[in-house]
Amino acid sequence: GAARFCRLLRAVLERSTAPDEIALAVRTLGHALRSAGAAATDATDAELSRALEWLHAEMPAAAGRSHRRLSSCLIVTELAMRSGPQAASAVAARLHEVTAAVWVALQDPLSETRIAAIGMLR
């Protein structure tokens, strides 16, 4: 059910290089987590951990790496702003990590990633 759907969305986020596709997948993931309610706590924590890991990772200048940072910025923003109080609390609990990670994204060569990083600061 919902867990399989989230795994499929994660696969899209790992492989996609199209900013519009990434944004749509993130919004859909956020909606799926919000719809799952309290049962989504573990999935929310896993998504947040993966997003922060991708933001902190030392990434060579490979084409797909910048898009992973874009995915990460959009995931953090989605969890913080639109995925319900439990997701927002998970982001707030790791605010120090999020703040440190935003600086990496602000220096990314992909303009969409820099714009998404600014969105994380809202």
C-alpha cells in the first residue's frame, strides 16, 4: 500500500534529473505522508534523514548529484511546511542539521537547487 507507493516515489527522486518531475514527486510524497497520519512517523524520519544525508554528502560534479540536492531541499521544505504537525516537529528537532545543510545547497551549481535552498529558509 502506502509504503510501496513511497518507495516508488523515492526511486523517482533518486533517478530523476527533471526539476518539474522532482517537484511533483516531492509534493506527492508529502501528500502520501500527510494522508498516512501517525503511521507515517517512521517514513517521515527516514525521508528527512535521507534528505539531510544527500545534502551533507560530498558529491563530485556529476549531473545527477545536483538533482539529489534539489530533491533534498524540496523534501525538507515539504515536510516542514505542508506534511502535517508530526513532520514539522521532526524537521524542528533537527533544525541545526537543516540549517547547516542549507549552506551546501546555496552553493550548488544548479539554479533550481539554490532557489529550493532559499525556500528551506522560509
